[in-house]
Amino acid sequence: MAKVTANDVARYAGVSQSAVSRVFTPGASVSKAMEKRVREAAIELGYRPNILARSLITGSSRTIGVVISYLNNQFYPELLELLSRELRTRGYHPLMFIASNQDDIEEVTAEILDYQVDGVVLASVSMSSGLADRCQAAGIPVVLLNRTVENNAFHSVTTDNRSGGALIAHHLIDNGFKRIAFLAGWEQASTQRERERGFLDAMHKRGVSLHSRGVGNFDFDMTKEAVRQMLQADTRPDAIFFANDHMAFAGIGVIEREFGLRIPEDISVVGFDDVPLAAWPSFELTTVRQPAESMVLETLRLLFDNQQNQEPQHIELAAELIVRRSCPQRSGDTE
Amino acid sequence: MAKVTANDVARYAGVSQSAVSRVFTPGASVSKAMEKRVREAAIELGYRPNILARSLITGSSRTIGVVISYLNNQFYPELLELLSRELRTRGYHPLMFIASNQDDIEEVTAEILDYQVDGVVLASVSMSSGLADRCQAAGIPVVLLNRTVENNAFHSVTTDNRSGGALIAHHLIDNGFKRIAFLAGWEQASTQRERERGFLDAMHKRGVSLHSRGVGNFDFDMTKEAVRQMLQADTRPDAIFFANDHMAFAGIGVIEREFGLRIPEDISVVGFDDVPLAAWPSFELTTVRQPAESMVLETLRLLFDNQQNQEPQHIELAAELIVRRSCPQRSGDTE
DNA sequence: CTGAAAGCGCTTACAG
DNA sequence: CTGAAAGCGCTTACAG
């Protein structure tokens, strides 16, 4: 009924408490006989080591703080699931923090540190430099996932968003679109800025200028409104690139349901992320795939391979264009 | 650089270590002068109490184990977000465990207990009775969220799934549908069973029999296949009730894209959950709303109000029919 | 109100 | 290989 400790097991098995500890410490030296005796007693009594007590000594809580926001964009549940799985295989577990508003992050991270986490992953949230110092001081590695930050003070893992934007520009131009529009996400976000920059640079190089631009802020309802504005203009775009899939889904709804236009016949749509929804028959969205699994693996590598005072690394993974019905490849029609 | 402890603060402020502890323990008796002196020193040195050490003594880790699976159904990210927010306001944080396959649960829960969590929430996963004993023995409260289990050994919070199923039956019959089909979820799940039972009982009472039945297992691709079968039959249903929204989205894709049928003119569709996606213009899904926020609040109530050896409680919250385009109310047509 | 001391459940040098 | 002892960073009776 009461919690059973290493001492209880030791008494029961007639050995010392240190022996019990050794049996449950990988790599410690114990004889086969001792091991057997202790394990049997442990099972008998239902003993399992208390991780908290262990952490106090080893200085490692086997816990990683994961700060995430914006779960209604399906990309983040996907990252979370992968992260959780991979951490577990390494003997770690995520302590979750869902940050609603940007202002929260300071407070949230302070709370995380109180739990003595062994590292922090920030997905889709940026970080103030005040926290930088605090994590640095505590010697806790921090990795930004799907974000970078101005001063480059932290490790980060992203897709090569500029190249991704360029892939889309080339796809649209190659397929003969003449009135190409862009719908921006939250303009403070590095993902948004890089995607747009890569997109516009490639357009410029090909001598094509943007037909129109709106801002959806990565928000569903704001995107709907921005698309309405675009479609009510004198000349409509013949293709729209949305800065992420989530916004593209909002746009598709407005285009098909509110304006009765056909995709891709009347207007083509491209997104960014390749979330599972993008492949659904209702959308079949042409998009740029972010390699979620590789992103998570790189994140963990940076977290665990961490040398003291190592220079922050910025990993950029290759983007891949996924062509589907919403903006198909027109055969031969290139140029 | 090194971690700063209560002892460091005590030395710096010229007081005892117990005094420092008291300043950071709500409700402990300290003079204003002492408090000021210690707090200043703490800020100066960047001190924050180590939660692990505190937990070891108080026996409370301020951590709740949250086991969840099936994040591709948007209902679960939604629950997770609410849960995380509410826990935080109470000074707790979720330790996340994403259970991929059902077999995992035993192992996962054992790991959770090692972290000395103060409670466990199981969302969308069932629990073996072996674990029941272990949690009981450890005195850790367990709440099932959106599930019940045969033997009723645990607290649970669900929507009244039977009434929800009945609401849908009445809506369909009242609107004159004659060939009503049901697409079942994972048949082991209590949610699936209850929804179907409420639905069929109400149909039976109104003297209407089911046109056809398929099984989608709560899985997107299996649902698509099941819907194809249904639509290829000699007589097609004129309305389909899917056991959850996630499956309904798969069905809508097949109906509209693969068979070129119109919703609701050719065939009507109803789901269950009312996830955010259901309101999207591409779907506008008629469904039964699960009151996610109330579910989470009740879950926390059961978790924290827990008396020793209290009888398991089974909370069922009211279901509400949300009528949208995919199966609208036909005015006046109600028999 | 304050401090000295015991102790939470472990790990880890240190002897033997 | 094994045990006795110190100690991780706190909280909490116990005196004063």
C-alpha cells in the first residue's frame, strides 16, 4: 500500500541498499546471484526506482521540456507525436507546455526550468534573449524546431524554407500561370518570411511579378477574409500560394463554397507543410513537404550531442514539392 | 554558472537555509524583513527552488501523466490543449505519453508511475486491470477521458454517447430519410458501441430499420474503403452516420471526389465530435458536439477531489446536435 | 519568527 | 563484488 523503497527491498532480500541500487543501475557491477536475489524481491514487493530521487543525484531528470503552440495547425500534433516517440526510445519523456500567447513564453520557460528538464524544445515559438541567459546559465540545451530567431543564439532545425518557396515559384511559372498571388502568414515568423523571400526571389529571377498579396497570419478566419478580398478584386489571381497548408484549407473553402469556383480549373492552390490533411480527397493539395521525421531526429541530435559552449547550429533540411490535384503538372505545357 | 541552491542564497543573505525554504513555501511563517532579504538575494543569484527535491519530501511532483493516442483525430489535440492550460492554472504540468498501439499501455503506464506523477489521465486508451492494481497500490488517481472500460473500475468522463446517437437518429428520421446507413468505428471502443446503440435503439423505437452498415475502425483509409463499398451497392443510402467526424471527412472525400455525388442533395452526412474542422467551409458537417471544455474540467475535478478509496464516478455530459450544411434541417418537413 | 537537525529515496566514491 | 557512509536540494517537526 505504502510506497516501496530500495530499503524495503534490501531488507526483504537480506542485502544492502546499495546493492539494490546497483541492480537497477545499468553498468554497475553486481554478481549474477545478487542480481537474481534482488530482482525477485523487487518483483515480489512491486518495487521500481523513484526517478525523482535518482534525478536529484544524477542531475538528469530524463525529461525534456516541449513548448508548443498553435495545435490547430496539424503540423504540430504531428511533430509532437514523433518527438514523444523518439524521446521514449531514448529513455526520456516530454514535459508539455502549450503556450497560448507569445507573452507567455517567458513564464512558461521559467516553470520548465524549475522541473530540472535536461533540455528544451521550442516548436513554433520564438524565445527572448532573457531566457537565453537563463538556460545558458543552467547549462540546458535549447533547440528551436521549425523556427529560427534573429540573433541565431540557439540551435535550430527547419526545412529550407527559401528553397521551398522557390520550388513553388518555378512550378507555377512552368505551368503557365500569369496572375500569381501570395497569402502571407504571421509576418514575425521566420518560416513565413523565408518562404516568401525564396518565392519572390525566384519569381523575380524568372521575370514574373506578383499579381497580389494578402495576409492571413496563419489564422483560419483571417485567411478566409483575405481570400475574399482577393477574389472580389477586378482581376482574380489564377493561382494562390498560401504560406502554410492550414491557410490553404481555409482558402479552398472560400474559393469552392463561397465563390463557386473550381480548383484547379478556375484557380490553383498551393500550400506548405504537407500535413496529413493535404492528401485528403477533399483537398489533394499541392504543397511543399517538410520532412517532419528528419526534423525531429535532428532536433534530438542537437539536444543530446550537446557539447559545452558549442556554437549554435542551424540545420536546414531539404524541401520537396508534392504535386497533387489542386495545382497539377500540365504535361508539355512548360514555358 | 553552476546551479544555485537554497544554501547559496542562505549564505549570501546571511540567514539559515530553512528560512530560505520558508520564503518559497506558501503559507510558511516568515517576517516581512526576512522575506525581503531572502527574495533580494534569490533574485541576485537567480535562485529558483528545485521542484524535484521538493517533490521527494512532499510526495507530490506537481505532474500529471497524460496518455493519449490517435492524434490524427483532431479531437485529441483539442483535449490536450485544454488539459494543459487547465493543469497549468492549478500549478501542475502534463507529462506526455503518446501510446501508439494498445499493447504499449502497460509499459507506458509503468514508466509514468516511475516519474511519481500525482495522477493519470488516459484519453482514448483503455486500461488493463493489472495496471489498475498498480495505480491503486500507489494511491494514484486515474481518470479515463472519452472512454469507459467494461468493469467500471476507474473514474471516467464522457459525453452521453447514447443520447448523441439518438439525437442523430431523430434528426435523420424527422427529415424524411429512408435509407439510413451507419459507419462504425473501432468496435472495441466504448464510444463506438454507445453511439451505435443509442442510434439503433432510437431507430427501432421509431420503426425505422438500418439500410446498411460498414466498419471504418476510426481509420481514414479503412473508412474510405467502407464508403466505396456502400456506394457501389444496388441501392445507395440517402444518409450516412459516421461514428466520428474524422471518419466523416474521409467519407465526404469519397462521396464528392470519387463518386461525384453532391452533399447534401444526393446523400447526407452526419458525424460525431464537432472538431474544429467540422465547421470548415469544405465540410460544414452536421454532427454531435462533445463539450470538450466541460469534459476536461470534470476530469480535473475527479483527479484532484479524489478521496481515498472513493467509488469510481462516471460522468456523462450532455450531447448537442449541431446542424450544418452536410445534413440540414428541412423546414416544415417534420412529419 | 528563526535555526539546527533529521530525512525524503536514491547514487556513488571509498574501503574491504 | 559488496556494504557503510556521505550527500543530492529541499521540507518540516522541534526547540528556542
